[in-house]
Amino acid sequence: MEKAKELKEKLFKDKKNGWETLSDSEKQNVFNFSKEYIKFINEAKTERECVKKITEILEKNGFINIENKDSLKTGDKIYYINRYKNVYAAVIGSEDLKNGFNIIGAHIDSPRLDLKPNPLYESEELALLKTHYYGGIKKYQWVNIPLSMHGVIITKDNKKIEINIGESENDPVFTVADLLPHLASEQGKKKLNDAITGEDLNILVGSIPYDTDEDITEKVKLNILNILNKKYGIIERDFVSSEIEFVPAMKAKSLGFDESLVAGYGQDDRVCAYTSLTALLTVVNPKKTAICLLADKEEIGSMGNTGMSSRIFEYFLAQLLDKTVGNKPGLLDEALKSSKILSADVTAGYNPNFPSIYEKNNESYIGHGISVIKYTGSASKGGASDANAEFVGYIRNLFEKNNIAYQNSEMGKIGVGAGGTIAYILADKGSDVIDCGVPVISMHSPYEITSKFDIYNAYKAYEVFYKDE
Ligand code: MN
Ligand code: MN
């Protein structure tokens, strides 16, 4: 019998709960790391706020805007900001850049409610804002939760007004009002996805009329505009040149009696953005040039000039070549062909409330470490970039050598759904790419759940990847 036990230990792939592998001091590191992470996601709830916060962190750690550097040498730390919504940071390595970069790419946009161009209206003496949701949301989850308002408004004289209402203790919040159950028998018969429609996601923003003048209509709307005008100097037309996002106003917090989990908005994909950024801060005089890329627009298909499909990333890499070895035709393609990339994006964590959705042998489990995903895509693997076995082998050996807790998974049973990341866009450039991120329960909801153990392992995994020679 003893022999069978030994043989099993030798041959089976173990599925250890990560917490069981930690010493008390390691556990402390895990908890301390998440404390800072929770602070970050509470302070950075939009891609613009992320870029601002990340720039602060980078500058505090000696990174310099690449536009202020004419040439770059080994050990230099630089960053580039694209239109306030997308940022790249790099530590220059000693090896010729044409031999490739070690790149980790995450995204900093998250699902939310954006305002339509003409949002403000009044109905039966209540003022509301029309929204157009951004990213894949289950709409019924976004009613009757506190929402905060974030973003920018560009005025007639090209002034940029920055707005953040609903995060401070004394700020008001906003909400989308659902129907009371007493009157919801018809709504209750509808399919879950139809019970609240996109056009139902109207945000309640006020109820006091401007004055008692009988002849004036839409007095509540007028009062709201007057308040906004007094505070920000804006008029109704200024909404057309704005990017206003309503996001959950709830604070991210530790979850559970044991405080092992993090609950909070925007963890897809700020958990990978934060861990890949903080891992880069530990890179000193590397051999390979290490790059952290944080993209916008992933949740709506990576299009646009701040999304991964944009050529701005290549522009940035060309700048690196230019300011080190001197760029020339074909050099960027050569560097990209030789680059290794982790597409750092979250995946679905097993949710015990819905066991039938999962194929239990091939799921990501909370508390089992970072998830390595060879391919995403739909039932046929359609749309997946599908990493080569050789590259998966490289990653797996790197993680094993460095005691990184990792797991390999898909996302749900074949055909139940699909998800995608920026992996295929980067693979198109000729690099080796694999998805590698933190499992999340209730992804894309206003209150997503992750494990502090997995977050810490993502940080460690990204660190060894950047530093690998
Ligand atoms: Mn994502
Ligand atoms: Mn997502």
C-alpha cells in the first residue's frame, strides 16, 4: 500500500490549496500585499484614474516619461502615456533589444455605465441620466446599487473639467431604480437578461424644481443644470464632449471571516494590471528589456487608439529601439518575433453556486494560484491564439522552478460561453503569448471576488517572468 501512495505522489498532478503551503510569515506577505491592492482599486475606478495613479507610482519609483529622454541605456526606467487612458512602462535590459522583450499586458478598462451624448432629462419631476453600458454586463446587477460619477467634460473653450462624485464619505451617490416586487409580476416572468434592458438603465440624479414659476417646464432638470453650472461651469451641450462613467460606489474590502478574499469593483483586469505593474518595480538592470503594457478598450473589443489593436504600442517599441540601438527597417518585427508575452487577464474562478456550468477537471479554483490558459475562444476554440506547447512548457518550468502556485484551465464546459483577451492581438505580431491571470468569481459584476493568495502569486509569477533571461 505504501508503494501505491508513493507512486501516486510521484505520478499525479497535485491539486493543493495554496493556503496550506504557506508559512505564517508568507501568509503575512500575502495579506500585506492585498492591503495595498485594495487601496489601489478604491482610488482608481476608471482607466483615466488608473493611468493617473499608475503614473504617480511609476514616478515615485524613478520612472521617467520617455519623451524627456533622448537616449536610453541599461537600467533606465521609462513610461509612455497614450491619451490619458493607456500606459506602457519599461526597464531597459542589457541585451540587444532585437533579441526580444519580456512583456506583460493587462487592461485597465472595466465594465460600467457610460453616459449617452444627450443624457439629462426629466420625467414626472425627477431628473435622470440616460446611459449606454460599456462591456459585457448582466444588466439586472446594476440596479439599486450606489453609483459614483467619474470622468471628464471638455467645455466650449476647451477646458477639461474632471469629475469624481460619490467616492468620499460626504458625497451623494446615484442609482438606477428597479421596480418594487409588489408591482413586478410581469417583470418577474421575463428572462433574466430581458427584465432590465439597456434603456432601463437610467440613473436618478435629482428631484427639486428650480423655482415656483408656473410657466417654466422641466424645472428639476433646470435645477440640476444650474447646480452643475455653478460647480463646474458647464452647460447641457458640454455633455456631448464628455466621457462620464458611472461605476459602483461601494468600497473594495476583504471578504470572509478569514479575510482571505477581496471583493470589489473593477478587478477584471486591475488585479492583473496592479500585480504586473508592482512586479515591474522590482526589476533592476535586467538582461531582457521588461515591459508592462496597460491597455484600454479590452472590454469592448480592443479597438480604438487606446486599445490593443492600435499601432501605438509598436510606436512605443520603435521609440525604445530608436533610443537604444537605433531603429531600422525590419528591426521591430525581429524584436517582436523574439518576444515573450504574458497576456495578464483574469479568468473565471469556480463558483460553487453554479456547479453544472463547469467541467471540474479543467477549471480555475480560488486559492490555487495564477491560472495559465493555453487557449480561450468559443466552442471550436474559435478566435483563440492557442499558445504553442513549447511556450507553455517554458512558462510551466519557469513557474515550477520559482515555486509559483499555478493552475491550468479553460473557462466552463465546452460551448456554455466564451471569453477573449488581448492575447490574439499580440500573437498576431509574431510573439509567443499565453494568457496568465487571476481567477475571479462573479466577473463583470459590480462586486467581483478574488483570492489574496492568487493575487500574491500573480505578483510573484510576473516578477520571475520579467526577470527571466
Ligand atoms: Mn479582462
Ligand atoms: Mn472582462
